[in-house]
Amino acid sequence: MPHTLVLGLWPGWPHRRYESVIPSLVLHCCNNGLVAAIALGVL
């Protein structure tokens, strides 16, 4: 499950860098949108 670790740490980096949850929220939404697009066959 290395991908789970990477996907867990990836949104944490901007949170630590900018001290705000907004960049992490945006990354999380983009990730969810990408997964939904792949699941629906758009991509």
C-alpha cells in the first residue's frame, strides 16, 4: 500500500508549507474529481 502513503502525505505537504487547509482541500477535490472521471470513463 505505498500508494496510500503517498496519497496521504501529498496533501499534507501544502498544509505544512502554507499553514492552511485550503491547498490540501483543493488537492483532495482534484484527486476525487480525477478518480470519478476515470471511473465514469471520461478519461
